[in-house]
Amino acid sequence: MNHLLSESSEMQVMRATPPRSALNLLTARKCDAAQPGETLRDGGGLYLEVRQNGTKFWRFRYTRPNASQLPAAKRRNRISLGAYPNPVSLAAARDQRDLYRAQLELGTDPIKQRRAEAAQEALHNDHTLKSIADTWLRKQPWSPSHLAEWERTLKRNVFDQVIERRPLGLWPITEIQIRHLMIVLQRMEDAGLIETLHRCRQKLAHIFNRAIVLELRSDNPVLPLTKEFIPRRRNVTGWIALPWSLVGPFQIDVIDATARPLTKLATLFMLHTVQRNFEMRGAEWSEFDLKRQTWTISASRMKGNPNAREDQLVPLSKQALTLLSEIETLGLSDHCVFPADPGSGAKHPWMSENTMQKLCHQLGYKGKMHIHGLRKTFSTYMNGYRPAFRGSDERDLLLRGIETDLFQDLPQPERHI
């Protein structure tokens, strides 16, 4: 009798256990109704495991390729496919099972394949638009300030722009297509940032060329976009120069102006040295040799120029030295010659680029000159004073602040305008 009962019990287990070849034994209703502690087989190695807290996970159990060559304990393995029903539905779990079974038929271990794909994806994700851009940016012969400015510009206008629910900077550079760049550049055009648009487009073209060199791409999706947007507005005439006849009255107006003393002194110093606005505003006391009457602008602070990466020596006139002495007596900073107003909330320690221009506007010179145009005032005067200077290297050297033989020949009052 016990023998019959035992045989009957064994038959029940066999009937309850489907043959190994049976597939798709479950339904969504059965999966939904599964209780904690249950394990429901769908066949082909796929089963649904229900934890004690009620959460449900798909598992795939399989025999490893070349199992006969492995220890018994390592011949079987399993993979987690994800939670049911979200994100892995019954149909999705079956698709994944079928993929793994196909890999096994080819002698590929699904776990090893998954790890290899994960490593490839990680490498793929490392080559994002931003990461490639960073490597290109740091290869440019730019000053730290110019580099930082472009990092901010690209971050704001390109990398942080969300395309298909993901910032473009985080996209693998291999996935970015023309349509994605069109969206980003169109946003700049719609915002009226025409010059920024074209500059960013140029930088992006270089960045994608970098990807081609690294053999990450074979094409440059930026190139077809060259003429797709509003042309940039060229400043044909440049900054408005102060007429030479107004240089004297302008100096008097600045001296008599009711303004912050440092702003007045900075404006006059720029007039007497005709250096670039940024290079002058960022001047440091350590750059000046008052005994030699020179000002050395380090290459790291100069406007990016790969063909001229050397320090610039600027000769200082008596007027310029007097202005420096007056600035020093203000005792505003031991580091910056032209520090920002402590209450201005400036991002940088030096004076804002608009400070001197605002003073010019207050004095009634709006539309008559621009502070950047003082270099043009000097250039125009030198072209008229001596035709040999017109378009010459000597004039360019003068604008860079370097003494030349021709400069030494000028009458003393006119050597430092």
C-alpha cells in the first residue's frame, strides 16, 4: 500500500512538472496572482520568483557551454532579467530568454556576453560629446580665461541643451546626428544669439573632427549646417574710434567726471597704453617694473593666438607711470591693479569690461566712441602721421606695446599719445 502511495505521489509530481521542452506555460493572470514564496516556471529556463515581500523577479537558469569541462557546482548558472511587471513584462522576459537560448546554441555564455556588452557600453558612454570637447578644448593654445569662457559658452548653449530627454553633452558622440545639432543651433537663432550660434558651430565642427581622428566617427554632421542659419552680422567698421581731435577734450572730461576714482584712472591708463581692454583690466602689480618703466603682459593672459605665444613688453610713458602711482595710493588691492568694486557682485576680481564704457556714456560720448576703439584711434593717427606705418609690422608692434626704431624717431611728446 505504501508502495502504491509512493508511486502515486511520484506520478503527481511528474504531471505537475512540465517537460523540459515545454515553453510559454504562464499567463499574465497567473503572474499577477503569484503569492510570496512561489516560483512559477515558464519553460526553457525562464521562471518567476516571488519574494516574501511580494516583489516579483524574472530569472533565467541555464547550463553553461562546455559544462562537461567544469566542476559540477559551476555547470549551472542563472541571470536576473528584472522585475515583473515593470520594467520586464511576460513578453519581454520571453524575448530575453529566447535571445539567451540562441546564444547558448552558438556556444556563448549569456553572462559573459552581458558583461562584455556592459564594458563596451561603458566605453561608449565615456566618449560623450562633452568628454571629446574637453579633450579638444585643452589642446588649444588659449589663455586660461579664454578657455574658461568657451567652456561656459558651450555648456550653456550646447551641452546643457536637452534633446530627447537627455542633455546633449551626455550623448555618446557616435549617436549625434544632424537633426540633433539643428535643434540646438536653431534655439540659439531663435534667441537672437547669431554670433554665438556661428562660433559654437565652428567649435562643434572641430570637436567632431577630433572624433574622426579618434576613429569614433567617419563623418562630421556639422559641415552640412554651414549655411542653414542667419548669416552672422559682421562688424565691418570695427569699434567706433575716438577722433584724434577729441582726445584732449576727452581726457579733460574724464578727469573732471564725477565717478569712481579707479574708473577714471583706468580709462586714462587705457588711453595712454592702448592695450586690449581685458589685458589691461586684468593687470597685476607684479607685471610692472617701474624702474625700467615697462609693463610685461604674460602670454597666459593674452588673447589666444597660436602664432604669438610670448610675453608682451609695454613701454610706459611718464603719464602712465603717474597714473599707476595714483592708483597705488588708493590702496585697493595688492594683487589687481584694477580691482572690481567690492559691492558690484562681479564674478572676477578685476573691473568689469563695461565699467569704462559706462563712464564714456555718462560723459556724452555714446555713439561717438567705444572704449575698445582707442586702439583704432592710435592706429588711425599713426597711419596718418607717417604713411610708412600704414599696414606695417611696426604699427602692429606698437599696438602690441613693443618699441621699434621707427617709434624711437617720433618726437618725445608724441611717443606716448
